[in-house]
Amino acid sequence: MARLLIVLGVAAVVFWVFSIVDCAVQSPARHRGVSKGAWIAIVILIPVLGGLLWFTIGRGRRQTAQRAVAPDDDPNFLGTIGGISDQDERIRLLEEELARLDSEADGPAPDDRIGPLDDDPDGADDGAGERPGIDRDGPDTDDDGRGRRGTAG
């Protein structure tokens, strides 16, 4: 029986010292209830019971660092997906405007712009069907600025 009391006494002293060291080493933010100094005094003055109180009441839980969450696992992100339809609509409108601007920049097809030089069905080349500024023989120097041939006047 004496051996059991010696083993229990050594275990109590080891627990008491461990409680004191643990209480002293912890940051003040992890002490619940009273201040760090008060907990050290409680653990020292009430050897085994103070250690038990420290580990059950006084020692705050370690705050775990938040691990990174992938967007498809994050409920906050998944809740915002409904707002993306506004962005999709804006993108669709911008694409339509871009397509319209591209078609305007290309202009009419080359065949439509020049067209036939002579509208006369009998094939006579009298120059009446020619468009202003287009001359098969060379540049048109007789234009008066308004697309008419001949003298300005």
C-alpha cells in the first residue's frame, strides 16, 4: 500500500508541475475566466485540484487556422453564382455590338460598291452610265467635287 501512495504522490507532483508550466507557457489570450497570473496562483496554491480546474475550465481551446476552401466547396461562393446571369447578359450584348461593329467596318462587298460601269442595255459606251470618279482610262480629272462630269458651274 505504501508503494501505491508513493506512485500516486509522484504522479500528483508531476501533474502539478506540468499544470504550472502549461499555465505559464500559454498566451494570455488562451486563459479563460481570470487572468494568467490568477490561474498560475490557483494552480500553485491548490496543487492537484488547481491543475484539474486549469485543464477543465481555464485553458482555452486552440483556435485552428482556417484552411483554404475551394470555390466549389464554399457555400458563400456558391450562393453568388445566381448573380452571374447579369454578367452573361452583359457579355452577350457586348458580343452583339462587337459583331455589328465588325460588319460595319467591313463595308459592302467589292462587287456592290463598283457595280456595272454602263447601264445601257444596247452596249453603247457613251459614258452616261459611269459612276463618278471611276474611269477605265485613268483617273477622272473632270469632277467638280459633286460627282458630276464636265465643268463646274
